[in-house]
Amino acid sequence: MLGIHVVSWAIACCTVLEPQAPRLSLQQPYAVLRDTLLHETFNDLLADASYPVEIVQVELTFPYRGFDGTLKVGYGCLYLPNIPAPPPEGLPLGISIHYGMGSGGAAAFVHHGWAVLSPTRFGKDHGGNLVGDGLSHTLSMVELGRRLPWVDITRIAYFGGSAGGYQCLMVAAMRFGAACAWAEVPLSDLYYNIRHLVRNDRFNEGIENSDEWPIPTLHVVRSVGDLTTAALDSAPEAWWSYSAAPLVPLIRQAMAITWSTADILVPVNQGGDAFVREPAPGTFPDGFTLDYRALGNPLSQGHPLVDVLPADDTEIFVVPTPEGASHVPRLPPLKGSAGEKPKSDTPPPPVQRTPWSMDKRFSVIVYEEGAPDPLCSHRKYQARQVNLPFYWYHTAEGGPPADAMTADVLRYLVARWNGEEAITGPDSVKWFTRTDYQPLERWDVLAAQEAYLRRGADALARWAALYRALPPERRVWDVSAAVEGRSIEAHADGAPLAAIWYHQWRLARKDRWEAKTRELAERLAATYPSSPYTALVRHGVE
């Protein structure tokens, strides 16, 4: 049952439904399972201050199209500020990718007036198969964020770490429209990273006592390697399509990518040669290797990701380990220490503000922690990294930057609109679309472009020129219709926002979303009174 304290604006668009029967509906984007009022604390590490935060936690379900094309039930959670109404422009939204974010982590965003959308209740396939239903769930959850009526679609940020960092890179490429994204220690060459996990975990195989595993962390995550391998064809081409390097042309928002020189789970070797710190001889068993040339996808031609990023639009930061940082604990802990708690007088890990670029599209941030050792995980030393200013800065102006739209991005958006499985990118690589159900997918394609076009005159002019350059059969937002004996020709390059709103009007009308249909019709009439699209709406032409 819903609590009486729930923020009514958050559920006005929803109904309580059985989670086994989600609706494919634009006007009811999710079903509410329950809500809870939480009291958390935001610890501002930079200001050395703490603030109480009231958070409304809304647990929800939503429909999505699974990897096999069948209807699936997605689970998620919203963390919302406990306020009487959202601001007129809507709330900025942070989307936690792949892994769930707890209310404690969300408190920082909510304190600053943001909402947070996070996945919950994911099963084995979601957690372990990086390209299966988990990725479909992630992509659909991102689209869900742009359907929430109280979200400011120009101020959306993606973030995730490890497997979530990997999917953050995928989402940044495959779901245009966010203002910025932060991928913490992400797999970038999927073929390399999974081969590393499976190949080097062989040193742990056959050892029953976890205390004796020579590289313990690898054995903890081995299932990720097995499940992802089972999902993909053995051909390098399949793995390459799900790696970051060939998708770089589609990543157009501000993008931060971090690695650690000591990471044993996501080795920095796939990031760049300059960041590799070779372990001393004897550190690992004979035959253990992190060599990118030996394990990387052959289609990479030996080039790690930094070699592929545009040099004139990338800034690299090497961050030293803060003084006083202690070594990360063993994972899994030794059996005799599994129940031990940190001593009360143990100082907290040091605070470190993570640097990032204010004027380059890609920020590559490398934590300098020396060479890997067998007890590392993602990090060798414990530190509390602070990156919140990245989100505030890159969402201040709203939407992707004016130069974010390219011919490749527009081709990809058209393919998603058409429900095409993939298009061909540079070097004949397949760019998969992984589309959701048509009305949901098409709404997201429109909303993402609206977020971009609202950036201003430069964005409108750039989009119009790129759209005009498409082949006639790919100009899918043009409309020709006969109305009362006369022909109406509406061309999207003449009024891009009018075209977007008209096609949203069509989708809302089919969904019987009467309030949105009226709102869009009024917006068109007020903003573009003489547009052919407005005439089509006036005559009810779908």
C-alpha cells in the first residue's frame, strides 16, 4: 500500500499494478509497488559538513523488451526530494547504471534537488551476463527516465562502476540525450577483459579453500566471464560491437572514464599503454598475464581505448594516491577474519577530489596506485573520491552540447525509430540498437532530440543541416498529407522542434494520453502557428 507521505506528483502518472503485468503505456510509465519516507545524511566531504536529507523512496516496476524479444518486468527505485511539487522546469535526474544505488548514496543528489533512478532486484543473468537482459533492462530504464513528466530532460546524467561502468559506456553511445556520463573503472574491450577473467582465474581452479586462492578476487567474479561468454558468439566481431572503441563516434556528451593502475578486475592495459605498471617478477603465478596485445580483441589492432579517443577532445589526469591511504581488504576475506569489524579508532579513508575537464568531451582519469598485486580488486588503496561537481557543471546549461549531433548520431536515431537491429559504422562494425517496444522507443528518440534541440539556435541549425543531408527515405519525420483537397508538406529541417512535438502528439494520441495530446497541440499552436505540423494537428492528421 502507498504511504500517506508519498509525493503525489511522483505517482500521479502511475497506478499500483501487479508486477507480473506491467502496461506498455506512455502516460503510465511505471507501476508503484510501495513508497517509504527515509531520513538520510549527506556528508559533504569537501566542506567537511553534514546535512539531514528527507528522501521519498518509490519502488516500481516497468515493462521492457528482453534480449530474446519477449516482454519482461523491470524493477527499479526512485529517490526523490520530499517536496510539495517539482520546480516548473522539472528535476534533474541521475541514473545509476547496472548496479543499484542505496539511499545513502542518493542523498548527495537529493540534497542538491535531484532525483535518482536505480535498478533493483536483478537476477543472475542481469548481474553476470553483461550483454543480455541486464543490458536490455539498463537501456530501457534510461529511456524510462525521459518519460517521467516531472524530469528535466535537458539535465540527465548517467553513472556506473565496473560492470556498471561498462554499461555506462554502452548507454552513453546507444542512448543519446544525456548531458554527461561518468564511467568508473569500466571494461572497455569486452573481449580482452572477459578473456583475462577466465584465463587468469585458472590459477584458482581446483582449490576448495578460498583462503588459498592465489588471486582471490578473480574467482569471486568468474561467473561474469562465463555468462557473458555464453551469450556472445566466439567471433571477435560480436565482442567488438559490444566494446567502447568502435562506439566512440556515438559518445557525444561530456564523458569521464576512470581506471586504476593497480586494478586486477578491469586492468588498465585496455585503457592506455602509458598507464601500465608491470608487477615485479614472482608477484603472480607463472603464466599470468595482463598483456593487451596477447588478450585484446584482434580488431583493436593492439590499440587501447586512449589511442582511439580524439586527442584534441580528450584530457588525461593521473591522480596520485593520497597520503595515508591503506590497502584495500582482501576479497573474499580470510575465513578467520570474515566477521571482524574495523577498529573504532581506525581513521576513515582520505578524501580526494577527482579532477575532470571543463572543456574537453572526454576526461580520462587514472588513479596512480602502482602495479597490481594478487589482493587488489578495482583499487589498491582506499580513498573517498568526490566527483559530484562534474554533474553540477555539465548539467548547468542543459542537454548535450551543440556539437553533440553528428551524421552518425542522427543515422543511429533514425535506425532506432525504424526498429532496425543495427546499422554499419566505420570499418564495417555493427552498431546494435537494442530497441524497446516501438511506442516507448520512438518516444525516447524524440525526447532525446528535444533535449538536444532545446540547447538553442546552434543546435537547431546543426540538426536541420544534418537532417537535410539524409537520403529522402531516411527523413522519417517529414510528413505529406492531403487535407480538405489540398496537400500539406511538412519538412522537419524547416522547424525541428515542431516536427518533434508533432510526432510526440501522434504517439500520445495513439496512447489515449489526452492531457499530453492537448498540451502538445497548444504548444505547437503557440510556438509555430504557421507551421505545416501545426496545421496537421489542427486537422487531426496522424
